[in-house]
Amino acid sequence: MTTAEYEGWSNRETWNTELWISNTEPLYKLIMRIMNSSTNDFADNLEAFLWIIWDGFTPDGLSLKPVDWVQIAMAWHEAYPNDP
């Protein structure tokens, strides 16, 4: 089953996850600390980190399985090009 694009993101879960991490200040600050120069490494670290703290689901109950972690990492690198 393929998922449909949602609000410019690859799917609703990716959009929702990015909203949570960018709009929750303590979480945002932590994620800025794990952001690094490689998009793929950042995507992998972000996925592992959020799976641990959220136990596989966003705080509002959406699964992290379909999240496009690379898309989120690319968006963050574009938004914050001079940070770590």
C-alpha cells in the first residue's frame, strides 16, 4: 500500500512527526544537537532517537514506521544550513 502526499510531505506521518519535533522546544533543542553534516546519518540518528523516546508512535498516536526520515533531515539541513 502506498501512502499519499500530505501537506507537501511524503505522507501524514512524516508531516506530523516534523511538526512535533519543530514545535516542541525542548525536543527541537535536542534534535539540533544531533543534527550533523550528513543527511543520511542525521536521518538515522533522528529515527533511532525518536523511536526510543516515543516507543514507535508520535505523542498523538501516529506510527513512526512510514516516516520518511531522510525527507525530514533534508528539510532541517535546508532550514538550518549553518548549524552542526
